[in-house]
Amino acid sequence: MTAPSDSDKTTHFGYEQVPIAEKEKRVGSVFRSVASRYDIMNDVMSFGTHRLIKRFTLELSALRPGQKVLDLAGGTGDFSIHVSPIVGKEGQVVLADINEVMLQVGRDRIIDKGLSNNVDFVKLNAEALPFAQNTFDCVCIAYGLRNITDKGAALASIQRVLTPGGRILILEFSKPQNKLLDRAYRTYSSFWPVIGRLITGDAQSYRYLVESIDMHPDQEILLSMMTTAGLVDCKYHNVMNGICAVHTGMKPFSNASE
């Protein structure tokens, strides 16, 4: 029995199984479709709470002036906008995304706010980061990990580019711990495609969003994946009973010369 070739391998796009190469294209199409109204939809769907959750995530970063930060799958630049003043003129922020349209929206926002002096913009694939090892003091990824096909490869790549003792922060939708809340949340999120059609003219992209959340690893599985990638001191903080979770970890000092 022969092993399947790369062209035959599949992965999930929401609930649908698709060829691996096709997923990247379809995810790209989703974000190109909603980029211009992405932030508005986030405010509507979360009743504005996503902004508070991102601030809580940044409080866990312990960032200091002069540090280098990779805002991975950073899209429209929410994290970069907050991180840039923290690391200051001696620091550096790299806003990175695989989608050129989302990255352009983020670039425009940051330039408009006058924060471009310490922010660079890079189009890349998170599964193979084009940076030297031990480059970043912190890598943050907010609501982006679930869209990556090979999450294990992305986590290993992040671990490689972190400095020894550097920290990773992953903010992502997760699994509510209370069954009644989980049921209510599923009912509410089932209306997101309808809201998406009204605001962005695109229901299908938000149908994918709902399905991708359901398919994403839960808190404990993601924790295990981080450990497998070589990260240590891994833990998570449930937000809103686990509707979202912030996972943190660090690169061990023993990897300094690896």
C-alpha cells in the first residue's frame, strides 16, 4: 500500500475535507472578502469585548521597551497598534500575515496612527517563518492559529524564532467549560453568517468562522501541542468561561545554541 502523495492529503476547511493546498487558497479568499469590514464585524459579534480580551492578553506578555515582537497572523494590526508604543523606538514590531489584503489594511491603520517608525510588515506563511532563530522576545497570535493548516509546524517554527526565555501568546476561540453556556454560545454563533451577510455581504465566510472554531483543538489539546513543539511553562487562561482562551509558553534557556 503506497503512502498518499502531498497532492492527495487532505485537511479540514470548517467541516469540509479539502486538499491541503486548497485550504490555504480558500482561507485567503475568506479574508480577502471581509478585510475591509473585519474590525466592524469583530465589534458586532463580540459586543466590543474582543478589545478587552486583547488588552488582557497583552498584560500577560510582560513586554518591555526595546524588545522585538512578532505579531503573527496580525491582520488589521490590533496587537501591533498596542505593542508599538510599549516597545518604543528602540524596539521593533513585525506585523505578519499570509493574506496581502489583510496586511494592507493593517499597514494603512498603523501609518494613519503614526506608528510605522518601529513597525515592519511581512507577508509570510506561519508554518515556515523566514527569520533567524532566537530573533523575537515575544510572538503573539490572536485568532489566527485555527486558520493554519499545520499548527504543529507553526508552533515549532515560532519556538525556533523565539529568544531563549522568549514568550508566546496565543489568543483563540476555545471550548466553554459550562454546558449551558456552551449551548447558548453555539446558538448565538449560528447567527454570525446572517450578521456577516448584512454587514459584509458575505455569509459563507462567517459560516467558515463558526465551523473553524468548532474544529479547533480545545484548551488541553493545544497545551499538549505547545509542549510537543518544545515550549515550556505552558499554561492557559480561560476568558468568558472558555469561549476564548489565552495560552502562554516560553522557549527554554537550554535552546540558546540550538
